[in-house]
Amino acid sequence: MDKEKFIKDLCIETDSKIVLLVMDGLGDLPQSGVTALEAASTPNLDSLAKSGCCGLTDPIFRGITPGSGPAHLSLFGYDPTKHILGRGILEALGVNIDVTKNDMVARGNFATLKGDLIVDRRAGRISTEKNQALCKKLNEAVKEVDNTTISFFTGKEHRFVIKFTSEGLSDQLSDADPQKENKPIVYPKPFSSEAKRTAEIVNKVMDKVTDALKEETRANTILLRGFSKFPSIPSMEDLFKLKPAAIANYPMYKGLAKLVGMDVLDVGPELEDLFESLKKNYHKYNFFYVHVKKTDSFGEDGNFQAKKEIIEKTDRFIPLILDLKPDVLAVTSDHSTPCLLKAHSWHPNPFLIHSKYAQTDIVTKFSEKECSRGYLGRFRSLYAMPLMLAHAGKLVKFGA
Amino acid sequence: MDKEKFIKDLCIETDSKIVLLVMDGLGDLPQSGVTALEAASTPNLDSLAKSGCCGLTDPIFRGITPGSGPAHLSLFGYDPTKHILGRGILEALGVNIDVTKNDMVARGNFATLKGDLIVDRRAGRISTEKNQALCKKLNEAVKEVDNTTISFFTGKEHRFVIKFTSEGLSDQLSDADPQKENKPIVYPKPFSSEAKRTAEIVNKVMDKVTDALKEETRANTILLRGFSKFPSIPSMEDLFKLKPAAIANYPMYKGLAKLVGMDVLDVGPELEDLFESLKKNYHKYNFFYVHVKKTDSFGEDGNFQAKKEIIEKTDRFIPLILDLKPDVLAVTSDHSTPCLLKAHSWHPNPFLIHSKYAQTDIVTKFSEKECSRGYLGRFRSLYAMPLMLAHAGKLVKFGA
């Protein structure tokens, strides 16, 4: 069954409003007996858990650790195994590059060529400042090839993103990367005949870049990986008849929201800015994705104390959300980021839904362990969207 | 989504070790209020349940009673509805017949022919000794037909297994069995043109057998059912990058393990032999399937007390496994075999996973009822493998 199509056929447009608060990487493993969420004092989230309905979600399925892309797609109601996001597009979103349907992007490395061989795939990890100077130079020297506009965007150290813009480009290309040092330059090969022209363009760009960098001693050529076009994902408006807005501090999450057709709202860099933006824009949309990044960042750092504190800080904004009287407030994470692992993991996410139509269960605290006793059970994040839509009265009956 | 393919793409080879302890037919229904597992004193399993993570598994899905073949395939990470094992192959594995890719096997009955009619489909349930004498006679009289080697293997009473060996055989054949008494002999028909030659060979074999048995009064012909070739299942090494070993006392389980490419270790007939073999071979593999048969046998006998005792006996070997310090220890059953039903059933299996990355839940005892409160929830056995792989650090992140 195509679940997206199934849901689409049942969706109706209403004025009711949904707020999805994503505390990135919230789920955790116990340290000294408790998780960061269990250790945190969260009276407001606990009150939501008590009056609402809880469960645990798997972003993909049991055992699978997701990247941020598939984890978010799943929460937004998309099958993450159907819509595969290329590495290039995520990198581009992460550095805040505007990507539209005539663009193709790829991740790049500056590298060192000596004679015919790539002797350093990272050009001695040049500084970000040097990288900026090189991108500036290339943006002047290699502006256009075969009616295709070429743009270079600085990343960290030796990393950059390249964007090709023209009609009819194809990302069905192999990586232009020898993978190992002391091998010759590798040119991308087309996986299909429709990508032949694009391969020729990329080859020419690579040669022009190497020519433009010939005076450089270290960063005198480039490698390109993960060619990706803007994925054709149906919009949330198209699928769910929502008018959605994204409220996020970090570029990658704004980019992900843009992929599914959300309006990305202007927001300051602080936690409080998220909730201020929500309040300010509340009348304009009926679905709000609010993204708290730092729960994940502190998980990645293994900083249990800081993760606990950011959870507590977020908890204090819950009354502000409730003051807006959303028809549905769902709180969850996209994936777990246990401090113990300092990385994303396969452990499920606590999930709560607050709505006047939520069935009250026996859960009285918002935590991994308590949510495992919730009425919603353990389910794929993919079902979060139909649950939110249903509680907001946005889904009609299936069948007679 | 092809889950096997999905997992395959994420697997990496590591040295971490997984022990999967299968207590066959463990799950049960309460008698006088408790199940055999609840009645048993299992301090070691309870301790694993307390520190680890529990759940309940369905071998296929809710309501489906599986045979040993699909139940085990599912635990080994294979979709049991995709890889169908013929009855012939399972019967052959059960009597310890070596089957390789040029072999085709079928289950046979000795039967009684009177005039043109089969008057007894079981030849009066002749003794196993008589069966042995008949198979010996046939192995001399019907050795080869059309360059195909024919072998007969005694089963219980009137049952035997026949093996055909040559290149290009096909198991796309209908059964050679009238199903009812007082019907004429039925010859197998090919389901496809590629099976035409095989059908001719089987027909000739049937006539030669009837001719060789013409002096017999009861067992003077044969019926053949469930033609099956060695199934082409990808190996666990191919799919999961594991180096797997099977430690089992009984032929069918050794055979099942062989189907998925496990090394089948030599092991004595007793329970303790399993754990001795595990210890002896622990350095050579990174996945161990340890199979305890008698929980199922006593379930099939309806012997509650003996089932309880074999569970207690198995529990006492848990510390021996833990001494080896496996990265993951999973304990479960392939299917339930309630004493009340004296048969396999559709009831779910208790499941526990022990690992330093297992999320501790509220379960403190290993039982059907307690596992239903576990953090893992209720899931298809098919997900046991990704869970074990994830906890052993053998799965990389999906997507960026």
C-alpha cells in the first residue's frame, strides 16, 4: 500500500492548527540509571504526557539508525525509504544554498594533484579562509560551461559545494573521486544515456577548475561526490492539504522543510526565537514544524548535563505554545542521540500527542520508559502525520 | 521495500559477537494460571530481562502458526513469506540428508497397489525396519535413470525421502499422489516446460520402483509429494557480513542453518554439549545460533513439568554464555508450542536482548506476560536480526 497516497485521499482542508515540536536527538540511553530526559525537570511536558497520549516511534524500523534527512521525512509523513535524499543535496541544504528544480549539486573537496596523481584528497586540509579565496577565484574563472551556470560555495576547511544550473541536467553520475591517494583524477561517468550531456559538462568544469588553480601548490584540483538534483517530493500542501511553516535555527532543517514545500520563517539563533516566531506567525499557517537542535548537538558531544538543561529550558516554553491553543501539539524527536554513543542511534523516540481528542493513557511523565507504556504503542514515525491530522479533524473516514 | 536488501546495504563487518539462543517452542499458554516459563525458576534469564530490553515477536504476523522452517528463517533475518521451503527439503533436512544444488528431493510413502488402484496410501504403516529393507533393495535396483542418480532414505514407518541427482532438474512438478484411496497411480505433471524432462525421469523411476517391489504384498508401490530443489537463499555472510555458526543437536535445525550458509558445528546430543561447543568455537565465528530443542518437544508432548524443567536447566547455562562476553545475547523462541495445544501455535514469543547499548525497560522477569510490557513492543521476528546487528555495532546510518 502506498501510505502517502492513501492518506492524501482522506485529507481535508480545515482551519485547525497543528504544532509539531521536534527536539532533535532527544531519545537517550540511561547513564547512572536515568536518561537526560528522565533526569530533567519537565513539569510542562509531564503534564502534556498525563493529559495526552504517548508512544515510542521508530524513524525507519527497529534497529535502523537514520540520518537527519530520512528521520525528518518520516515525521513529515513521507516514506523515507521511497524518497532518498542525495548527500550533495543535504550538504547544500546544510550550508544554506538555495536549490531549485534546475539545479544539480555535489559535495566537493579541494585536492592536491602532482603530475598525473592525486596525492592528497584534502589538499592538506586548507583553512576555511583559503577555501573562501579559492571559491571566489573559481566563481570568476568558471562561471559558465555549455550554457550551464556554475557556482562554488565554501564549506569547512577543504570542503565546498558546487552547483550546476541549467535545464535537463541529470544526477545519474558516478563520483569524481579516486577514493584513495596516488591515483589519477577520476571523471564522473553517466549511469544512463540521459546523463551523458551532464557528464560532459562536469568533465569540462573539472578541467577548467584544474586550469584555473594551476598556480596553487596544494589546492590545485577538485574531487566531486554525491551529485544530486532537487528531489521531486510531493509538497505537504499537495499531500495533506496543509499550509505548513518551518521554524528552525539551523540551515539543514530549513532546507529539509523546503524540500517538502514548507514556508521557512525568519527566526533568530536562540531557543526563545523559535517560540517568538511561532507566536508572530501563528495566524498565517495551520501546521508548524518547530525544531530544537541543541538536544542533538549535546547528545553528539556526550554532554549529559547540557542535554538535560536544554530539555528543561525547552519545557519552559510549552505554556507559550499552549497559550496559542493549537488543536494538536505533538512533541517528539526525529531520532535518538544517546550521550553514551555520541551519535544518532536506532533507539526509538518518545512521542506525545496533546489534543482534546487524545485518549488519556497511564503515562504521567514524558520519558523513554514511560512512553513505552503509552496507549499509542511503538510505531513507525511515518504514522505521526496521520495521527496529528486525525486529532486535528483533518482526515475523513476511509470507506463507507 | 525489500527489507533484506535494505539491511544488506547498511551492514559492515566487525569483530563484535552475537549469540542467538533459541529455545524452540518456548512460548506457552497458562495452565493453572501460569505458563511453563512463568512456573520455572530462571534467575539468570530474569537478570538478563532486567538489565536488557524485552518484547514479543510474531514469526510471521498475528494469528499465523509457522512451521520450523519459516519461523527460523524469520529469526535469521529473512522474509519467510519470500523464501518458501518445500516440504521435501525440510523432510530431507530432518533425516539428515545432504542436499546440494544439483539435488531434488521429495517425500515418499510406501503404498499398496491392487490391480490399477492404490488401496492403502500408507502400506498398512509398515515397520521402520521393513522400510529399511525396502530402501536397501531400491538403492540397488533403481540406482540411475537417464543419467540421474536415485537414492532412497528411510524415514519413520511408511515414510521415506527420495533424492534425484543430476544437472538441470526442476521441482516444478505436481505431486504423484492420488490423495485418496481406491484411485489409480498419479504421475507428476510438469508445471513448466523446463520441468518436462524431470517429469519423465520421475515417471520412469516410479515404474521401475513398482517393478522392483512386485513381490511385496503391502509395500508394492510409492507416492511422491513436495518435490523440492535446494532453495537459493542468499547466505548470512552475503546479506549481513556475518561469519555464522550453528550449534544444534537435531538434524532439521542443522539443515536449516546450512540453507542460510552457517557452518554447522559438531555437537553431542545433550544440552550441555551445546554450550561446550559454543565455548570451544567462540573465537572462530561472530554469530552463533544455539538451538535448544526439548522445550518444543515437551510442548508437543503436553508435558508441562518437563518443559518447565528443561527451561530451568537451560537457565543455568546463561552464566557460561555471559562469561564469553558476547556483545549481544538474544534469547527467544522460533514459535510457541503450548502444552495445552501439543502443537506449534500463533502465540507470540518472549524476546530479550542483552547488550551494553540495550535500553533498560521496566521488565524484571523473562516471561510471556512480562515481555509484553517491554520497551521493544510487539514486532515481527524478522526485525530480530536488525536489532541484534544494531546493538552489535554492525549497521551504519541510513541516509545523511
